[in-house]
Amino acid sequence: MGIAVDAVQEKRAEDVEDLKETVAVDTVHNDEGLRVLANYQGDQTWTAQEEKKLVRKIDMKLLSIVIVTYGLQYYDKSMLAQAVRLPIVHSTSPVTNKIIGTLWSD
């Protein structure tokens, strides 16, 4: 009986050690990426080459978004400039002209 009790206590000690190493994961927001990172067992150090590759990948994604946003803003401002030249906008009302003036002042 003493051997069985010792085995149970040893198992409990192992379980306690496992719990100490457990990382708390946010389950409220259902973040799948966070779950993957929490269960990752591989090498957790970065080489300079890996970091450079990751930074370049992030930069390319952000740069494409910035370029598209800038293009859309440029297109919007140029269409607004064309609309101001039309006689329809000038003849509507002072309120419309004031709104267009504030939009154009950015």
C-alpha cells in the first residue's frame, strides 16, 4: 500500500510541476494564433536572418496597404476638385460650398 501512495504522490508532484509551466491563454476572444503560440514547443530564439525576413514580410504588407490608401485619397481629392469646378456645386447652397471648402482644406 505504501508503494501505491508514493506513486500517487509522485504523480501529483509531476502534475503540479506541469501546472507551473502552463501558460494562461485568453479563451474569451477565441484567438487561434494565441493558442498556437501557447502550444509551440520549438526553438523560441530568433536569428538575425529570421528577424530580418519577418520584418520585411510585415513591411511589405503594411506598405501595400499604405500605397492603396494613399491612392484612394488622391483619387478622392482629385474627384472633389473636379466637382468644385462644375457649376452644379457652386449653384446649390452656401452650406454645400462650406462643406466642400472644409473637406478640401485638409
